[in-house]
Amino acid sequence: MGPEHSWTNIPSLEGASTHPSRVSPAVPDLAAEACGTDTTLRTRLQDVSLCGREIMKEIAIHAIASGQVLAADVFDGRGGLLLSKGMRLSPEHVELLERRGVLTVSIVDGEADADGPPAEPGTDDFETAIERVDHMFEGLDDDPVMKAIHEAARGMLESARKK
Amino acid sequence: MGESTKRTRLGEGDLKRFIRRIDSLPTLPSVVARVNEIVENPNASASDINNAIRRDVALSARILKLVNSSFYGFTRKISSITHAVVILGLPTVRNVVLSAFVLDAFSGKGLPFGHREFWIHSLGVGAAANALAKRRGLAEAEDAFVAGLLHDVGKIVLHQFARADFNDALRIVAERDCLLYDAEREVMSTSHAEVGSLLLDMWHLPSHLVEAVAVHHTPDVATQSPGLAAVVHLADILTRALLVGSGGDQRIPRVSHAAWTRAGVAVGEVDDLVREIAGEVRKIDAFVELI
């Protein structure tokens, strides 16, 4: 935002129906249908930038294992950035967080592998998303409405995965 | 989890204790408050709104970007605030002004579960609530978007003004994999629902909107607009099921069947409804750029 957005310069968003959604892996299914067999677009649809949440988890500072990767920025009590998303946590980082009174952080789940680059939370797979949906509805499928919602959400992910 | 409670009135019991612990809640900037006043006035005109907003160039630009987004679906570009009011009507413009303000000023940076994911979830609930309300032909459909957008704003308030308690609740969520709502109630005998509604009440937003936020986890106790409360409740659940953003936990609330019935959806329609909501949620992309 800022001064470059003048009253006469707002870009038109006509044709936005073919724009891939950035907000959820469950949502691209509709956009994929609209876009037909455009493989470039389909690749982009799977590059879900904002749903790294599927493989993120919140853990207490004392539970951090060396090499785990931050899934979100960490701020101090005054809003100052301490550590950035994507950083691989070392014992020194943990000490810093303790000193600054940080209690919990979000880390990328299951990514303690010290080899190779840190996993990019955005390039998420549908398997993990489906697992996450299933986990969310655990114990609730006795309710016919919850069960129907669960199946509908799962169905959308499964058909998006096939594309 | 998700037990119905009767706690909806502001200022009763537990909330009073909480209020005493904090120094001040954020206030609406004068331009947004003025717009709100104007909209509540039956004699208001488009030029009144224009006069209130035009000096705030950044806000005006943000508003125009929003009204020109695919969310509102106009093919011809809206190029001025007055034009926006004429085309969209005052209540919608009020809601857009509020959204633009909230997305910019109340960004909740530093939320442990990611402020961007927080706002994506909130926008998703706004879009879903709006769609559900229209589908149901609710009179307050215009307010459904704002109620959805602001339904979790109490989490930001708690994070800013009751940080230790909020962190305790987040710790419980991490340990027990429960709803943040339940963890909050355990730690502080209130929740982001009531706290958020207190803020919106201070902002003099319409009382049925305030109520919908207060009871989005317990919609059965709504008295002013059970319909609006029902759609926000449902929108939250559907948005979570579609993995849109984050509410700070990994669980999903159990749906209230009364709310479900009130929203007018049959079990056989769920699949279509979920797909329809997913389509609506996609429209928030333009809003996401403003986070």
C-alpha cells in the first residue's frame, strides 16, 4: 500500500475468476475447473503460499529441538522482530528467545532434518492437508452434520489432488 | 467442548474482572467513527461520507481497492467514494471502511500463530457469512461480512492486553490439542468472543453485530439476531473445514444444530454448500493483499 495507490490507478480485477486462490489448498479445486487444463496454472494452484499451517505446530521454547525450522516470524513483547520465518533454530536462538521471554514458537512439523534446505511451508502437499482435516474432525463424525462437512471438505481436497 | 453457555451480556461477572486488568482498549480513528455515525443517521447522503473520508488518502485508496475487487463483482471501475456509496449503499460502504481500517491498523503483528493466517481466516469467515446470509435472505446480510471479519478480533485484544493469560491459553492448546476458545475459558473464565464483542460495543457498532461476535461459539443464546449469529457460527466452522487461515488451534467446533437449522441448510445440501463457500472464499484474495 502507500502513495503509489492513487484514486485513478486501482487495477481492475476483471477476469479474477481464473486467478488461483492463495488462501487454502481446499479452494483451488474450483479455480482448477475454471482454468481447464492449463498446466502452468495447476502448478501454481498447488503452490499454496499461505497454508503452511498444515505442517506447522506451536511448541513451547523448552521443547525446541535443534534444527527445527520456524514456520512464522517471532516477535518480542514490543512487536520487534526477533527471528524470521524459515530460520533453522540453533541453541543460541533458543537462548535468545528465552532471554526475551518468548514462550512458544511455531515450527514446521516433522522437519528436523539437518540436510538440505529448510522445507518451504508454502509448497504443501494435499496428503498433509487431508490429514489435517481428518484430525480436525476426530471424534465429531458421530454428528451427521459434522460428518457431512468433513466428507465435503475431504472430497474437495481429494479431487484437487488428482488434478 | 463447545458447550452452550448463557454468558453473552457484556459487563457481567468475568468480563468486569478482565476490563479492570487492562488500561485501555483501542479506539476507532475519528474518520471511521464519523462514518459510522453518518450511516446511523437516516438523513445521511453520499457526500457526507465523501467529506468524512476524502482527507484520508490512504484510507480512501484502500476503500476503492476493496470495492473494485472481485468480492463485490462490479465490472465497471468505481472511481470515487461518492460513486461507491451510490452503487453499494451506505451500510456496505461503512463495512468496507471498517474492513479497510481494521486490516491496516489492527494487524495483530506478533500473534504467535501468525497474523497473516489470522486475517485470512477472518476474511474467509466474513466471505462465508456474507454468502450464507444472502442465501438465507437475511435482512442483516450486509453486516454478516463485518461480523465474520471481526469475529476473532478478541484474540488480538487478548494478545495485546492480556498477553500472559493468552499465552497460557495457547500453551494449553499446544499441550492438549483443544480449541483455543475452551483453553481461554479455562484460563480466564471468558473468551475472545466476549472480549471482541466488548471492543465492537465500544465502537458503537450495531448491537446485533456485537451480539453475533459475542456468541459465535454459542449461537443458541442469541436474542437480537439469531439468524446473524447462526451464519457467523456456521461460517467459522466451514472456513476451518476448508483450512482457510488459522484460528490458533487445530480443532473445529461442534456445530449447533439450532444454528444449522436457522441457516436453512439440509444435510444433503452440505456438499454443494461447501463448494459454494469455497468459491466465495476465493474472492477474498484482493483483501489479502491489504494485510
